[in-house]
Amino acid sequence: MIKLAIVLIIYFLTYTNTQTPNIHYPEIIRIGIFNQHDIDKFSFSVIGGEYKIQDNNNSLLKTVQPYDLVVIEKTEAGIKLVNEQDTLFSEGSISFAGQSFRNTFVISTLNDNNKIGYRIYDSDLIIKNKPSGLNIINKVPFENYIAGVVQSESGFGRHPEYYNLQATISRTYAIKNLDRHKNEDFHLCDEVHCQAYYSKSIYPEIILATEYTRGDVIVDNYGLPINTVFHANCGGVTVNSEDVWLNATPYLKEIVDTFCIDKPSARWEESISKKELNQYLEKKLKDKFTDTVANKIYNFSQQHRKTFLDPFQLIPLGSFRNDFELRSTYFNMEHQKDSIILNGRGHGHGVGLCQEGAMEMANHGFSRDSIISFYYRNAIIKTIEN
């Protein structure tokens, strides 16, 4: 009986550690675009396919075809649509639903104070009023979105293996964080805290990498998708997750990375006036701020990454970085007359995968899987189906 119990326990542990749980892999995803901007007027133009414009009751307002242009504007009465023939209104949401096998459109922002330019996307568009501006949502096949992210995050001319890597980590990140904006009626936004998504992909090597890695997701020991955070350049050493976001994550641990140290984002320099820094320190440290403490901070240095700027651990380096809009938390400080010079390393939060390091690894012949193992401890790839 004891032997049977042992066998059952071994079987249970083996089974649960080798089977991938049911991971939600969506066919369609909704992305809030221009999410950090208050857009109240933009143009929509069809590049390919045909679109039906519908109101929130799915009633047909108009059909638009290639080279047709519609201007959408937020008004007090609702959403106004203007083209050469008509002026239409909708009190609720409107949608541009693609009717062809491939549907592509271009959006150009028309705000006088917010000239972002134009972007090209696939598939459908949903527009809703929000208190400030318009909620603009791209409803797009999931893998098309991943290809757009890879292009936005990686750019052109990278090693094919790096595109395989970026597609895999971007897919995993999207699945892991799928409900980040559920209260806003979309899954993820287009900004870097979700993932950059500034266009559909037009680059054949990126489209090929996305298709080649289709369904590949990075999982932990329990078969669950990991949080595949990444940044531009770690400056030579990545950061433990708990040193930035408080929560300790077993696969996001500090590693020494020599692949990125000679890359464009590896070094930077900034200057802060002594007066401005003193005002900041007085506000943060209050009665603990003294000349002695100030002099220590003026000459702050870190051979290994630190978490706090001050000896009382009241000023997290992450907060200091955000407050002064620095490229990273990995820097030394030097007092020069009326200025404090910051000599920094790296670009980004420093947790997880270093993109410039990973690009260099790919250029040196490292495989996607080995690069993932280097940056995400004990993580493996599983292929799932949607």
C-alpha cells in the first residue's frame, strides 16, 4: 500500500510538471492605440480591402473603399464622421469592420497640439468616446499584432534568430498580460509598458519569424507563461525584479551580461544642477537632509547595482530615475562646481532580457532557446494552439 502511494505521488508530480496548463491563446486581440495621447480628431483612409462603418447597434452608416477618406471627430453630441459626401453622427461607439480577405487602413492624427503623424494597421477599428479624447481600438488577429510589436520593438536589419526570439517573448508577454486594460474594453495598449505597437509589420523577415514561432510561449516550472519583460540595454548587469518592482520572481534574477557593454545604449551622461538636486533631496529626506548626507549623495557610486540613492533607503533609484527622466538607474554621480554629473550605463529598467545584448548573442550564433535560457532562469518553450 505504501509502495502504491509513493508511485501515485511520483506520477502526480511528474504529470503536473510536464503538462502545460490551459493557456488562453486568443485569435483576435484588441489594442488601444494612441493610448497615452488625447486624440479628439483623426482621419481614416482605406489602403486595402473594404470597410463598413457601423454604429453601436451594428447599423450600417457607410461603406468605404480604397482611397476613401473619413475624418472622425469627438463632439459634445457624440462622434462625428465627415467625408466628401456626408456628415454622420453616432451617439455611441462606431466601428470600421473590414469586409475583404485583407483589410488595411491608415490613421493620421489631426489635433493641432498633438501631431503624432500617421500609422498603418490591419483589420478592424473601434472608436468610443472617453472623458478626454477618443478611445481608438485596433481589433486585429493576434499573430498580426505580434508581428507589429516585433517591428516596433526591434526595428529592421536584425539577425533572423533575434526576430524569432523577439516574436516569442512578445507573444508570451501579451498572453501573460492579456487583461491589463480590461476595464477600458481592450486587452493591451500600444505603449512600451504593454509593448510598443506603432504599425502593422511590412518586413518579410519579421512576418516569417512570427509565423515560424507561431504558438511558442515561454513557461516556468509549472507550465505557466512567464512575464517576459525586456529593456534596451542593461549596461552590463541586469536587475533582480524585486529591486525594481518589489516582487521577487525566480526567473528574473541579476546576471552579468558582457554582450551589450559596447552597444549604442550602453553609456550616457546627464547633468543636474546642485540647486535642483538639493531641493529634491530636502523634499524627500526632510529633517534627515544634512551637508554630510548631501556630500555622500553628490558622489554616489555603484560598482554593483544598488536599490536606493540615500543611506536611509527613502529614495528608490527607480523613483529617482523617473523623477529626473534618466535612461536607467545604473549610474555614478560626480560633484563639479554647481552641477552634479551623472555617468550612466544602460537604457531601461534593467529587468529580464537585454535587447542589445540578445541581438549581439544572435549575431554570434546563439540560438533563440539559448538566449532565452541566459536571460530567463529555468524557463522553457512550449508550443500551444489557439
